[in-house]
Amino acid sequence: MPKVWRNMGRCWSDHNADAQKAYYGGRVQVFTELGVEIGPVRSMDANSMFPSVMLGGQYPDIDDVHRANGNERILMNLIDDPDRLIWAQLEMTSKAGINFLPMTNDEGRRVWDRPTFSGWLAEPEIKYAIQNGWQVDRVGKIHHAAPISPFDMFITKFYNLRNQYKRDNDGRELMVKLLLNSLYGKFGQRPMTQRIDQDAKITKIMEDDDYEEKYQLRFYDGTCDLPYLMPLNEGRTPRSQWFGFAAFITSYARVELQKVIQLAGEHAVYCDTDSVHYHEAVHDRMMSMVPLGDELGQWKLETPDAIPRCRYWEPKVYLHMDDHGNKLLVKHKGVDTRDSFGNYLSTAGDLTKAQPSTGTYGYAHSFRLGVEPGRNRSTMKRSRRHYIDE
């Protein structure tokens, strides 16, 4: 069957650029005191969070987008209009203490606990914030689009296929799972800059008198024997890019996550995109009020038995232990947590200690450093917050 390209459609560039400003990705947050042991703790995970909000959700049509200089009246009229979806530039203040909107602190880190918001938001979070006591203080530019539901066929087909593969114990189930969970990212894909390192192409490009206005000549090695060219422009925008989809998918997902966090209340200890960890004290309430099951949009209990002892160091880094302090689970992105026999390292899950990180040198990196491609690389990482230099 021949490949068929289907264009996404086109809109004015600022529609897409401002939708990109409302695209914040997944929410990761530690609610408890960093590095302090707590417990017992439970955790719940959403079943395919992004596909679940894509199924049946309404998303902005790239072929029917308009802009307006807004005020609160225009904003509320558009929110109430079932035939339009919005993303808007706003300033808001939390009046009920339910803080969950994305902001950036002085260190440039994403934070979710501020009582004020200033920036761009997609409609799902705007509506949920207003419903939960946030006050709109100022409205800037608004984009509004016709609503469409473009993902229903895709999600239904591949979710059913995944379930079939799962029942048949077919290894292709993982591939379909990845297709379902990664589609949204294609709409938020950044421009791609292609490095040119084929000798024939480099020679042909450099024959043009004005090539220096379009490309920069670089070298993999220090002796200038391995050249490559980098385009000076910003790169080629992917055909699939439409931040209207990406911003709304992740906004819907963060609203669903926030609903479960609010059920846990002051007992929430950690969240990461599609999971919530909470104190055992609120477990009965969570089991009775969170929609549990195996279907899209439902949640599943990841810890049938409570975890006795835990430490949450920072986003993406935490330690679960049994009653005796033995490691049950170490999550620490970007470092080695186990030895070659599969046992946890003595330093794993302790950010007061340096953490080993191993890998291999890639092709370009190896030539820049003068080492053999594929050679093992080993470094020690130290937490800026917690490391103690003994």
C-alpha cells in the first residue's frame, strides 16, 4: 500500500506559537518534606492517561482558529460557548488554596504550588481553576477554535488491539502501548535540524559561494579531519506539529491528575504525570472515590500492601523500603541503581551520596573528546540539594 501524506492543515503562526506557550507537559511534584522518611504510603496509577483523555475529548481544529484581544467577559463567553475552545494569556489568583497551575521558580524549575498564575493556559485547566476558586485578574490575547474529536478511531482501534495482544500474551502489545502513549508528543515536536556529514553532500554545498550564509562548518575531531555542516536556520518544522493538540491533551491529563490529588488532600505525598502517592491514612477514601478498574480513564492500585518506609528526595527520585530498611524500589532517573547481579547499590536512593552513572560514548561525542565510539562512560552525579561532601 503506497504511503499517503495527510497535511495537518494550516493556521497563522501565532496560533500555534501561543498554543506552544500553553504546553507544559506532565506534572511531577513532591508534596512531603524532601528527603525525610515517611510511611506507610500507597500509590495509584491511571490506565493510559494520555490515550484516555484523547478518546472522546474535544480539541482545537487547526483549520478554524481565530484570535481576540480579550477581557474577562469575552473569556467567559467563549468558555461557555460549546462551539469554541480557547487558549488564553491570563493572570489568575487562587482564593481557595487549591494550587496546581504551572509556574517557574527563580531557579528555572517548574513548580505547581504557587497561589498565582501568569502565562498561557488551555481551556481544560482554565475551566477547572475557575471551578476551584481561582479568580481571573487579567486577560490578554485569546485564541479560539472549533472543537473536533480527531482521536476516537485511532484510540479505539489500537486500544482494542492492545487488549487482544495482551490476552494472547503477544509481545506486540508493548509496541501498541507505545503507539498509544506517544502519539501526543508528535504534535509538540520541535523543529528538526539535520547535521550533514556525508562527504559528497558537504562538497556540493560548499561549492556555492554563499554557503557560509546558510551553514556552519564544524568538526567531530580536534584535527579537523572529520567535518560536518550545521544549517544556520531554525530547522524544518515537522508536518505533524500542532501545539493546539499537544497543549490540550496534557492539560486534560493534568486536570484528571489534580482531581485525584485533591481527593488525597493533605495526605498526598508525590505525583508523576499519571500516578499519585499518598499516606495510608486516606487509603479507604481513595478506594471508595477514585474510579478503579482496567478500562481507559480508570485507575489501578499499584501497592496492594502499603509501603512501610519511604523517602521522596525530589521529582523523579524516591526510595521505598520495608520495615527493616531493605530497598523495595529505587526510582532515580539518569543514574545506576543496581549492580551487575541486579542488586541495589548501597548508595541507591540516598542523595546525600554521589550516584554512579554509566553509558557509552555516541559517535559525535566520542570524536569531540577523542575517544573510541561505543566506549564505556562512567561519571559520578551529585545532588545540588542533598549531597553531603564527607
